[in-house]
Amino acid sequence: MNANDTALVLIVDDEKQIHRFLRPALEAVGYRTLSAFDGAEGLRLAASQTPDIVLLDLGLPDMDGRILLVRLRAFSQVPIIVLSARDREAEKVASLDAGADDYVEKPFGLGELLARLRVVLRRHEQPPDTRQDETLACGPITLDPGRHEVRVDGEKVTLSPREYQLLAMMMRHADKVLTHRQLLTALWGPAHGANVQYLRVYIGQLRHKLGSAVAKMIATEPNVGYRLICVPA
């Protein structure tokens, strides 16, 4: 499978109108679709039909969508985009921490959803990093782990060890939302998973040092975390 709109999309949502809207819209641009109206059916189809990506609503009638997410992750690394209500930041964070690849807020536009689908599918097509010393690139940013060196448009940027670690983690997970807890736990350890102010300070310093044009690539996901935007939608 490649990201040229030929993916099989499993839609797990109990709202029939969502299926009536999404299936013809996705199929019109070349995607194949499957529908599940509860968690049990979603699990069965995910196991038997091996979709390329899952659109998962959290409010399912037979189980919490986050429980379904954890069960899916027990046997599959299929990309999962959570469909979440706009005012439920805690659910978004919990879903991302449990292994979701992205989220789209309800109500959403078709253009936004298609853009997220393309980005997530493209990211999953890329081979995983097999060498920790392999140079990473994201737009004008390059990071050379072997030399512990960061450049923007070829110009060297001096970062503190913690700023370097933060940028390296975001580049290794480019275009993916990383929650505050994921970043804090990776950089400072589990005891600091709730110290969001630490993160805000370092993100601010990192944006300043990378320059105003590049700083816009570090997107804030309000009350959730951060996303380094490398792949244009």
C-alpha cells in the first residue's frame, strides 16, 4: 500500500450519519472503506480485514474507545486517528498516550480529515530508523546525532543538551502529536510527567534558537502537546 489514496479505511463510530458522510466521501477520492458501529465489530474487522488505517470514535456503545485502542495495539500497529469532541482535551491526551497516531476534532471538515489521513499514511510508509546515528531532516532543519549537531538552512545552531534531546525526539516522531506526558517522561523521567511548565520553557527556548520562520514548524496542540510539522498536508 502507498499513500496515493488506495488505503483501506476502517471507520469505527456508532453514528450512522458519520458513516453516510465519510464512506462516499472517502471512496470518491479512491479509498476503500469498512464500517463498524461498535467496539466488538471494530476489533473483529481490524483482525480479519487488516485495514491500512482506522478512524476511531471514542464514544462507542459497548466499550470506551480508549479501551478499544489499547486492545487494537495489543496485536496491531495500524495507524489510528481518533475522532474526538472539541472540548475533551483529557480524552485526546489519554488516546495519544495509549497509542493513537493523531486526532481530529468533531465537527470536522472533509478537507482536514483527508489531509490528516495522507500525513499519517505517508509517515507509516517510511521505514523506521534503524540507526540511532542517522542524520534526521525536517524542512530546513538537519540533526546529526553522530556529531551532536543541529543546522538550519546549513547554519549551525547551538542548543543545550536538553533542547537537543527535545528536538531529536520531535524529529524522530515528525508530524505526530506528542503529548506533554510523553515528552516529559522521555526527557525528565516518569516523576516529571505532569510538570508541563518545564516543557513550555524549553519549547520557547528551542523556538527562539531555531529562528522565527522555523519556530512555526513547532505547533502547539492546546492542552495536549506539540507537533513538529515536516510533511505538508
